[in-house]
Amino acid sequence: MNILQINSSARRLQDDQGSVSTRLANELSAGLRAANPAATLTVRDFAVNPLPVLDEAGLGALFTPVDARTPEQTERVALNDQLIAELFAADAIVIGAPMINFSISAQLKNWIDAIARAGVTFKYGESGPVGLVTGKKVYVVSSRGGIHRDQPRDQVVSYLRTVLAFLGMTDVEFIYAEGLNMGPEAADRGLSAARAQISELLTA
């Protein structure tokens, strides 16, 4: 098993402080590795090494022919190529996805923009788009300050289900850590519930 872990919090994890989504993603990846001792783990932590946004320069690099690219454009496309290669190589993908203003973080959006490439990770067929990243198991650990699960305001789940399916990833499990900013007792309940979900998924 090859595991790809995406930490998309703006906060680093330091000991038992900092990013909750990263902490829980680490625990989930550790559980997967314990069940599969030969598994490999690739970690992308965007609080430590953030990705560039998809701006005019980035689009220009992608749409410039290979032999006409500047060194800067070549480097930019090479980064995206590496991220896509990591995605294809993975059997399981663990995504730490904190809710930021009801949606995903800018860090996670930058990764999605980097890996979503027509003709590579998706294509358009006669009946519409076809995802090319198939055969993956995806786990999304979503931390939230309040209680938003199954509410219309929760755009994290709906967006990620849509974009992951668009790329071909339909086997997706969501783990929720909610109420983290609603006081110590609520935060403890949220963490306990998330860890119970992780345990259940690992023993299923």
C-alpha cells in the first residue's frame, strides 16, 4: 500500500498543539501503516511547504509548449507533475481538511488546482467528463470550530465529493471533528468522536 497524506491546514502541528486536522490525519495514516507494515507514506504539509496559487503565470506555464517554456515555467509545471505522480502512485489518500469559513482552505484548493489537469487526471468524453484517477480509497479528516455536519452551510463535504468524483475518486470516507471552538468539553467530544470514527474505519 502507498499512502499519500495531504495536510492542508494553515497551522503547523507542534507536539499536541496546532492543527487538529493534521494531528488526526497523522493518527489515521499511522493506523493504516500499522495494518499494512510494508506500506509507504508520502506527506505533503502545506503549512510547512505551501503551494503556489493558480495565477496567470501558472496558467501560462501549463499552456506554453514544453520546448518554449522558461526555466521558471518548467519548474512550475514540474511541481504539478510531481503532485500528480504522487496521486497516481497512491492506493490510499488521507486528506486533512479543516473548515475555513464553511469551505476548504486555500492550501487544499491550491493542491486541487495543481492536480486537476485535462487529459491527465480527467478528460471529456462524448457523454461528459471522465475521471482518470481511479481505484483509490480516500479519507477526509475535516475539523470544524462549530457543528456543521449534514447542514447546507457545510460546503467542505459537497465540494470535495464533487471534485474528487470528477477526478475519478468515488470511494471517499469523511471523518468529522466538530465543536472544537465551543469550549473544552465540546472539543473533547469532537476529538473523541473523530477518533472513534477512525478506529471503526481501521477495523472494518
